[in-house]
Amino acid sequence: MSSSTSSAPVYAYRRFSPWQWLKDYLNQVEITNPKTARLICRLIPASCPFARQIRLFGKTVLVIPPLCHFNPVYEEVMGLRFRALTLLSDNSYQVSVISYGGVLSTDGRSHSSNA
């Protein structure tokens, strides 16, 4: 018996992802309007808001890790926010990042959100 190679076609299997259409859409979004860019930067937080430490009598009892990385479109959403920040900074618009203490602008001044 001689060894023969099979002439069966070789298919490149692409892993099925039900989120792929949303990932493709988010990667193709072009941001050209500064108002839209500011809205995107306000809606998408810079850091994961779900990370928490639960303390009891000054000691950490439970640590909840950042769950954002389990989001299937996390990288694409962060890319969208980055593109919005890039538009604002490239065009000399005021870049403001909503932080826990208020709004921090590019000129280094902190503005209270209670005003």
C-alpha cells in the first residue's frame, strides 16, 4: 500500500461570533462632529465602573474584579472612545474627562460637577 494524500479541500474555518457584526460596525464608525465626540466620551467611561472593594470595619471583605473585559465588544467600544478623544485633541477642542471628583479639562483645572 502506498501512502496517498487526500485531495479534499482545505477550508479555513472562521470561528462563529454572534457579536461580529457589532464589532465590525463599531470599528467602521467615523467621528467627524465634535458634539458627537464629546457625547461618546461622556457615555463611555475611561475606566471600568464595576470594579469595587467591599469593606467591613476597615478591612476588605470582597473584591469585585473589573468585569468590562468580559464584554465581547469591550475593545471596539474603547477604540470608539479613543477615536473620539483623538478628534477632540487633534482639532484643539476642549477635551474633558468625567472623573469621580468632577470634570478635568486639558488645561489642568478641575471643575466641580456640583456647580
